[in-house]
Amino acid sequence: MATISYVKYRPEVENIKPGFDQKEKVITEDIKKYIHQSSEKSKTSYATRDAHAKGYAALKAQFEVLGNLPAELAQGLYAWPGKYEAVVRFSNGSARVTSDKNSGKAMGIAIKVLGVGGSCTLEDEAECGNFDYNMINWPVFFCNSADHYRYIDKLFLKVNDYFAKGTLGRLKFMYHWLTGIGTFFPNKQSWKEFRAFSSFQKIKPENTLLHTFYSMGAVRHGDYIAKLRAAPVHAYAQKVNRRTLDVDAADQVFGPALIAEIKEHDYAFDIQVQLCTDLKQMPVNDLTKEWAEELSPYRNVARLYIPRQDVSGTENFEVMEHLSFTPFRCFKENEPIGELQRTRKEAYRTSSTLRHQLNSTKRKEPQNLNEIFGNGTTA
């Protein structure tokens, strides 16, 4: 049997282009402007996130790093087995809080693993002791560079406004995407990114629990390079009763279905790693390209267990809104890599900080589930 050779991580694979800091600053400033307008855009009484604005539920969970992992998997967080408390936020990917029909079917899972210790890559909270994941239910992303994200982010934040104008609005959106809002002729890269954005239409209108969630971008995996995903454990997925959902049946269908399921039974996801074996076929900076599992399969490194719990009360909303998640709340050995991924560090931090300021809430990393949820039971 042939031995698989995994690509070793080295800084050069990230290919950060000159002028990155300035591009990052422009992106961050645009996010600030949107968050200041977010309550008006979503018609809410509070400032929202600039993406994943609508949360479905915040859930208590347990995160278990598996034991006896082979050396190439036992890297960073996964270097030693352990069980930790965790909190999970399920959400819609849209920048607006609106009906499920108008939100689209892109959904996210944010996981905060509590009390892992070690040093975090965020300089302002290096000793927070927590480890976050931010993943979405599609394997590719629709942007490959900080340069293009400067205009794609503007379009993403206004996509509801474009689409509300019908066919002409959609055509204008497409034209602006392909031309950088009229600053260049359509090119191979803008077409590739637009096709990736359009591919999100293939997401099925299923119960959120049935989706597989992906990091989309690459991460450092200790000595190696990887992508991540959270895949439903088959035995638990079989328990789901509310499976295919009709977005025309009511304004909100995904959140209520999720809340009803987790009130009836527990659930679990396998946390998996896909190691890079070929940088040409599994590129770091092309997030529109899915890494083929034939080249390297996803392999289990941890399990996320969500016990049965009742989160139907209004207090769960405040829990969701007060939490902050970023893929850079992690160990250096597990941080996101690549030019576009690097922009998320300051973008997420700025978004969270400003949102908490505008909502007059303290931004503080929790130390345990009791601090987040109080003394309520999970059953």
C-alpha cells in the first residue's frame, strides 16, 4: 500500500500580496459602516452582525478530541485527547434579519470550545482559553483575494436590495460582480467567483441539523495544511423528523424546526480534517475550488455532541447575540491561512467589538457553560 505524502506548511504557501494591510483596512471600514446601518437595514432594535445576522439557536454542547490519532492528525488542538464544554450557534448566512424565503439557504455553524487553555492568536485575548470554529454548509467560497473582496463584500451586504428589484436588479448585481462595480472588464477570476456564488443555489432546504458544514478556506494543521468540516453522525441524523422544509410555509421555518428537533432528541457532528496532498489540485488561495476527497479523504479528529435541550425561550436570543466567534480564536498551529482567510482576523474582531459597543453589552469571553446560560438544565 502506497504511503500518502502530505504537504508541509510553510509561510510561502500563503502568497500574501503587497498592499494587504491597506486592503484589509478598506474591508474593515466597510464592515464598520454596515454595522452602524444594520439595525435600519434589518429593521431591528439592535445592531447585527455583518454576516450570519440571524441566529437560529445557541446550544449547550460537549466537544471531545479523539484519542489515538495518527501523528499527521494529532496536531495543535488535536495533539491530545480531551473533553470540553462547548456552545454552538446555528445561523443563516445573510447580512440581514429577514424571512427565510428572502435569506437564502446558506447556513452557518459557529462552535466555541471552552477551556482548552494554551495561547490564542488574537493578541488582545491571548489567554482567553477558548477555541472557535466558523463553518458554512457549502464547500467553496465566492472570493479568492483581498483585492476582490473589497467590492464583493459591498455587493454581499446589499444583495437583498439588488434582488428585491426583480430581474433587472439581478442583472445589475451580476454586472457589478463581474466588473468590480464597473472598474474592470469581466475576467476569468470574476467569472469563477460568480459561478461559486451561484452554486449556493444548489443547497437543499433541509433541517439545519442535516447539513454538513465546511471551513471553505484552508487552515494550518500543525506541520501540515488542511480544510475542516463538521459532518452529521448518521445515527443521529436518522432521528430528525422535520427534514425537508418549505420556505413558503411561514416567514421562519429553519429556526423553529431546529429548536423543535433538539427539544426532542440529542445530536452529534463529527469534526473532520482533510489534509492537503497536492498544492496544485488542492490550492490554498483558490477558495472557489473544492478539494477532491479522492486526493485526500476527510478523517475524524473530534466529536461535537449536543444534548437534548429546550431553547424555545426568548432568553436564548440574548445568549446568541452576546456571543462572539472568530476562526482566529485558536492556537497558532490551527489558524486560518491564505490571503483572504487572513482578512477575517481583523474583520471579525472589528465586527464583534463595534456590535457590542452599539448594543451596550460587554464583550467578554465566557469560561464555562454556566456563565453563558446560567443554571438552566439541558433536558
